[in-house]
Amino acid sequence: MTLLIDPPNWAGPRGLYWSHLVSDHSLDELHDFAALLGSPRRAFDRDHYDVPETVYLRAIELGAEAVSSQTLVKRLIAAGLRRRRLRP
């Protein structure tokens, strides 16, 4: 069971850069960790939470493993938790 977070490389709202937070175990684990981190449920998108740069280090302090974006996606797929966006 591991929570993974990639670097805040994604430009987003409020002039901040954002990370992705995922679990390689379960979505329940992810939701519990995100609540502990103070992330609102609206930050959840299919299989990850969008996390602002302002809480990146806090996520690591709480136990998230810092990984590259490529590693994060590979481990999410390997865990069977990747949920791709459906195209119309």
C-alpha cells in the first residue's frame, strides 16, 4: 500500500502548479489520505487527486512517496486503478 505523488509540474488554477496524488492499493485509501491532507473531494478526478504545490511537501511528510509522473502512471496502471477519460 503506497500513496504516490508526482512533482508539481502542471500549471493550474490560482497561479499554482499542481501534482497528482494516487494510491497503488485502493481508491478508499486514496480518499482517506486526501482527507487527512485536507484536499476537498472536488479535487478528485477519476483515479487521482489534483494537489497544489502548497501541500506537496506535507503529503510527503504524511507518507506519500515522491515519484516521477511516468512512474506514477505506470504504478497506477499496474495496480489496475487507472481510469481513462472516455472520449465521445
